[in-house]
Amino acid sequence: MNDLTGTGTLLRLALRRDRVMIPAWVLPLGLLVIATRTTISGLYPTGAGRAALAASMATNGSLRALYGPVYDTGIGGLTAWRMGSTGPALAGLMALLLVVRHTREEEEAGRLELVGAGAVGRRAPLAASLITGFGASLVLAVFITLGLLAQGAAGALALGLAFGGAGCVFAAVAAVTAQLTETARAARGIAGALLGVGYLLRATGDAAGPGGPGWVGWLSPLGWAERLRPYADERWWVLALFAGSALILVATAHALVARRDLDAGLLPSRPGPQGAGRRLAGVYGLAWRLQRGALYGWAFGYAAAGLVLGAITKGAADLGNGNRTVADEINNLGGTHNLVDSFLAAMISFLGMLAAVYVVQAVLRLRGEESGGRAEPVLATAVGRIRWAAAHLVVATAGSAALLTVGGIALGIGYGATVGDVSGQLPRMAGAGLVQLPAVLFVAASAVLIFGAAPRMAMASWSVASVTLAIGLYGPLLKLSQWALDLSAFAHLPKVPSAPVTAAPLVWLTALAAVLTAAGLVAFRRRDLG
Amino acid sequence: MNSAIEVTGLHKSFGRTHALDGLDLTVARGEVHGFLGPNGAGKSTTIRVLLGLLRADGGEARLLGGDPWRDAVRLHSRLAYVPGDVTLWRNLSGGEVIDLLGRLRGGLDEGRKQELLRRFELDPTKKGRTYSKGNRQKVALVAALASDAELLILDEPTSGLDPLMEEVFRECVTEERDRGRTVLLSSHILSEVEALCDRVSIIRGGRTVETGTLAELRHLTRTSITAELAGPPNGLARLPGVHDLDVRGNRVKLQVDTDQLDAVLRQISESGVRGLNCAPPTLEELFLRHYQSEAVAR
């Protein structure tokens, strides 16, 4: 009997609970890497073509910030380049969500108390969660390695470990943040913010030219993932950075868990008010109160992302003007002739698709309130079901509109500052942001329909958002056929600002969203609660 | 329209499970009605049908003269509900939740709220996630009791309270009754039901098995008698209503149907009574009898 007694049993429990979640992360991520390999070998079969692509990418700081540097122009090297900047970040996201889910979330829900009263060591739940997070990361690493074996074993292993290493480090980061806060939401938020900082450090380091602050990239685990240099004379010693930092973080988490009480965090929690203020008066006040924290976080992210993307727009377009390959790459994403506008259109569309993720999360609050038993006391008062649901949907809709406006404004400021035209770009991009709203509402409406008609499947709403995002991000690259691209509501929007605004798609998307929402609400009114 | 709640032949299934199987329940206005049954008997399901949260598959339910599904919102402004398992919003303080629920219902009595907070010794500034089960229940209780609703629906409201707080709860319910409010009290705690309730319904397996005043129900139960006699008893076994007769020398133990008590006591006293222990029928016994017969039925 020691601090780790019961780890094996808890690990089996975690794997049983994650038997859908882990494959749902690992399979698409791994398949994406393999599909990218296939696409690149199809699009750039000759060494000369790949070299031209690499040369154009390497000289431009803005594109390096987006995609990272090209170290090698082989098929494997380009696969590592294309996937090596965002892929490890996604692996890190998977790992941190898994670890918080099995640590602070269990504790907050009170289930850890039940488990901890058994013959279970104080550190066993943490150890089991970390093994789960590490395990999922390493399974992903093995999957990628096997998938790219044909391109060369060493490079395949290095790219796999770049994903796996980033996953392990962020699993360990989450293990620490889960000790700091009393709520799982805050633990996820802090770990996610650190992941975002890591991404920005990587982008800054990659964008820096000779003599610039390229060393900044070394501060981020996502930078290490690139600097492992898969397929380009692998630097295996970089793996020691992953291992060392993960080890230090794991030791920190274990030290913290041994020092604190169950349910307590290290960051203090303050008492609340004696009674409700005037604004917490009805279902709208309640919905706003419950959703505002998440919205503030998203808005901050949108402002930061918009400024950064706007600031690199000019550089990306400058380069494209002299280079067919890059021009094609950008026009592929963004639409038509003017490269700057194409790039801006691609970025605004990207911000729109991220808003679909926000809105699914906001709509699923309804299900969370219902299954958590918190809808029941509200619906037992003089509040009808439709009014209760509408309050959350209004917050979700207004929140989406606010995010798109903030993102558009930030993009306008970021780009306008580089060309000395903030007053012109700001309203133009804010408008372009709002053009995305009908597609966001369509995704929201799909989630409402699932919530109303099949509440037990509510989590499937996430797949609507993730399929939309995957089609938008990788569809053009993977040369998907038109019907597949059309599955995303965003494919039907006018590509503002590079194309003029056409009302028709905005109107029918909004109308469709309204119909789906109405159907979802009618179904919700007719079904049992619970 | 005299009944606050009128339920006849209620049916509700979840998949293959028949949670309610023809349940009847009548609660008169102004009474405190005990709603008893083992775990899984269908108490919470019945309450949730009455609140319009679940839709009945069959049977009829009337609440304050309306249809609990169709007229939910209108009816809810006249009732207050305390769920069996109270979950609060993690980042709202208890005071905020009490005010919010009151406002959603259409108002609450600020003076009464303060008084209840004091009596239940509840700190309203703590956040929802930091309350214990008992304190979460107190939040819901204060919110319900501070309302001016005419009907209170309480689903095992004291399961997390300590004995002192349970006493406060009993006082409060008694006050509510004196003010003419109707209370439906689902409970496991028989002493609480005996102390508070005018009438009781006992349900099992989704059906009502007994209903009536406590006096009526007691009538159905047996009194247990232990007697020390001067000589050996005789004739007891032949009397109607005698059960579990156990004679050892001059000592006799038996159970007797309460309506046959008189004849049996007469027979016993003929042998000369030296000592007598006569245990009155309790709700527990009634309860256990129904529960045990369920266990046997399984």
C-alpha cells in the first residue's frame, strides 16, 4: 500500500470511459498526416516542383509564422513542414483535455471522493490520468510513424515523436494546472492559454529572419516539435527537452497533489455576493452570467489572432505577387484575383469557422444544464422551456456576432496598420466578419436540432463543427471534390472581401438555420427532461 | 375544486422500465401529504410529471386545477419545488441562487428570506460548488419557503440535514400549514412524516398501495404484545386476528390486528396479568410490511 496503490484500476476506468474519445482524436489526426503525405506526393511529384514551393515559403516570414520553416524538400520533409506546426498543437490539446477530464473534473464532480475513499493512493488518480494522456500521445506517435514509414523510418519516427512529445508535455502542463484551480473549466482555460502562448512563441520564432529573435521558438514545446527536424537530419537530442520538461512538470504536479486537500485548489476562491444583483433577474441574466466567462476568453483570443493575422497579411501577399505557387496556395484558400483580399478572405473565413466551435460550445450549455440537473429548478419556476432555451441561444448568437466583429476589427487594425489605412480597413473587415454569421448560425441550429430531438447524442454536435473546420482548413489542400467541400456551410458564403457580398446565400443559410432551430425547439418542448 | 393534486392511473415508462404503473395520488388543499416509498418506487418520477418535466404515458394528472404539462408555466408561478438532489451553479453564490429562483417564480419575501437564512444558519456568500449536500438543500429550501407559493413540492428535502436543521425544517413546514399552504412531502424519514403529515400515500413499484390518514393506516397495522401471566394462557390461538403466537411457560408474545385488540386483551387478562408490554403500531411496521412483501415478490 503506497501513494500509487490503485493506479492500475483507475487507469482501466479511464480507458473504459475514453474508449470513444481517444480514438476520436487519434484517428483523424493520424489520418490527416497520412492524407497530407498522399496529397503532397500527388501535387508535387517532382523534386524541382517541391524545391520551388519550399523556396517560396522559406523566404517569407508571414508564411513561416503560419506554417513553420521548410527544412527538407522531400515528400516526407514537406509533410513534416505542413503538419509540424499545427499538428503537435492539436496533439497537445487532446492530451490536456484528457488529463483535466480525469483529474480536476472528477474531483469537482465529487466522483474522486468516492474513488479516493477506496484503497486508492493519494497520487494514484493523477498518475492514472497522466498515463492516459501520455498513452494517447504515444499511440498517436506510433500511428503517424507507421503511416509514414514508406517515406523513411527515421523521419517517420521523428515526426511521430514530435506529435507525441508535444502531447506529453501538455498532458503534464494540464496535470499542474489541475492542481491550481478548483474548477475543471479554469484548469482547461489556463492550460489552453499556455498552449496558445506556445503557439505564438513558435510563430514568432519561425517568422524571425536572420538576426531576428529566432531563439524564441526554443521556448515553446511546439517549437521543439519543429526543431526535431523530421526528415531533415533529425536532431534526436531535442527529445530530451520534451522528456525533461514533462518530467519536471509531472514531479511538480505530484508534489502539489500531496500538499493540498481534496477539492481545494492552490489559487484562492473568493466568497460571492449576499444576494443577486439587479442584472441576475431572469433567464437572460442567468444565461449571460453562465456564458460570459467563456465569451470573454474567446473574444480575447479573437482580438489577438486578428491582430497577428492582419499584421502578416501584407508580407504574405507581397511574396505571392512574385510567385505562382504561393499565389495558387493562397487563392486556393481565399478566392480570387487580389492576393491581399484573398488572404484576408481566407483568414476571415478561418475566424468564422472557429466561431462555429464557440457556438457549439455555447449551445451545448443547454444540454449541460439539463443533464447536470440545473435546468430542473429553473423550469419548475414560471419559466417555459422555450424561453429558457431561447435565453441561451440569444447569448450564443449575440456572442458569435460579437466574436466575428471583434475578429474582423482586429484583422482590419492589424492589416490597416501595416498599410497605413486603419480607418478604411477596420469597417471593411468588421463587415466581412459579420458575413460569416449565417454559416455560424447554421452550425448552431444543427446543434439545437440534435439537442432537441436526440439529447443523448448532443455531443455529436461537435462533429458538425469539427467537420466544418476540417473541410475548411484541409479541404482545398486535399483537393476534395466540390460536393465534399459543399458540406461545410462556410463554402457557400461569398468570399469577402475578395468577392462582393451576395445576399442570396446569406438569406437562405439564415432561413435554414431558423427552420432547424425552430424544429429543435419544438422537439425539445415535446420531450422528457433529463 | 378541492384537491391541490389529483392523479389517477398514471403510467410512465423509460424504455422497458415501468416507473409508474397506474399510480393514484390525491392531495387536498391545505394539508401536508406524506409521499412514502422505497428507492425507485417512482416518487421522483411522479413529482417530475407533476412539474411538467416528464410527459405521462397514460392516466390523468391535475395540479391546482390545471394540466401539469400544458399549463406548466402558469402553474409553476403558484408552486415552489425542492429537488431531491440539489445541484447549484458552481460560480453563483447561494444568495444569488435564492434571489434568482425567487425572481423567476415571480417574487420572494425579503424579510422572510433573511429570517430563514438565520434559522437555517446558511451563509449565502459561499459559491455553489463549495456547499455540502445539506447546505445545497438549505439553499433550495430557503428559496422555496421564502416564496409565497400556495403549493410546496418537497422531494426528500431533509436527506442531507443534521437533526437540528431537521427540527428547523419541521417548524417551518408546520408554519406553512398553519398559513394554509399545501405541502407534498416525499420522504424516507418516518418520524418526520408522522410528525408533520395529515395524510400519507405509500407507493411501491409505481403503484399506490396505501393511502389515508395516519389513524386510518394505524388501524391496518398490528400491535405487538408481550405478557407475563400468572398461569398458562389458553384460547389465544383460536381468536381471530392473532399472529405469530409464541408461548413459553407463562410468557406469551403475539401480534394482533389492531381492530381485534379488545378481545385479545380480555382473553389474556383471564389468565392473570403480572406484566404487560404493548407496543403501539408504528408507521415503520406498516412500511416494512409493504417493503418486505415487495422483497418477497422479487
